Amino acid sequence: MKNIICLATAITAALTASALAQAQEKAVAFRVPAEKPVRYLTAFKGNQLKITGSEIGKDKKVTLIDTNGGDVAEGDYVQIKHVTADERTTFCAETGDSFVRIPKGEDPATQLKVRKTEQGISLQTASGKFVTVPATTKDIGLTDDETKAVVLEIVERAASGAGAASSAPAAGGTQP
């Protein structure tokens, strides 16, 4: 009987801790340090994503949602949310062979697994593919080869959306 009570207490504690872990949203931009000059992830019309801009403009501002809260860490699941000027919300997701923005944040395809690197993070989709930028284009794509995954630096920015980076770099990221 004593063992059952201990087990029930342990299960209750685990469930409580799990329930307390809440998604945390951070206003960010994604910088690609390997690009010279440095480039940022950019949202384009038609729900496309590219690596183009050389500074943080309105189309480079996104919200990083860490689904378990806290700092972004290896193995965390995150979502990347973009809100357009006309208040349309989309989320980055794998759709077939493409990495685009879709309107459904509850879609499992919007859950991206963080893979830490020395220079930042890479992102792995639900199907196990990695987000990449082919050398011949600046379009965001997918690859099965982890060594071809694009490395992103997370640049925190003011929550007001002014585009200014905060005084502290995000986990796995830096200041501009």
C-alpha cells in the first residue's frame, strides 16, 4: 500500500510539472551567419520563405514559440509564427517537399525540433527532414542530410516590433 501511495505521488508530481511547463513566445528574427553579407529569414507573399534581407525589416520579424517554455534547448519543440501587416497569422511548416507558412498553428507539421550547433540552431521537421537553403537559390527548402541543414542564429528583438534587438542574445543566438 505504501508503494502505491509513493507511485501515485510521483505520477501526480510529474503531471503537475508537465502542466506547469507553458509555451513561451519570443519576438525574434533569424540570421544566417554563413551568408556573407549576413542574411535574415524573410517571409514572402504566397507563404514562401527565403534568406534575403541584410537587416531586420518588417518581413523578417517572427515569433518563436518554445512549446515547453524556458530557453531554447537541444530537443525542444518550437513553432515559428509570422503575422502579416493585415493581421493574418501563419506558421512555418513542412508541406510535402516544401517548407512554407500555413494558417493552422495546431497542425503537427508546425512543430519543429531544435538541433543545437556551435553557431546556433538547425530545425528538424516532424518527418525528420532538416530545413536548408540550397546554394543555387535563397529559397528555404528541406533535406534529409543533417550536414546540409541551415544554421540559424536567434536574434531577439523588442516585443514592440520596432526591429531593435534586445540587450541579451537568445539561447543559441546573438545580437545583430
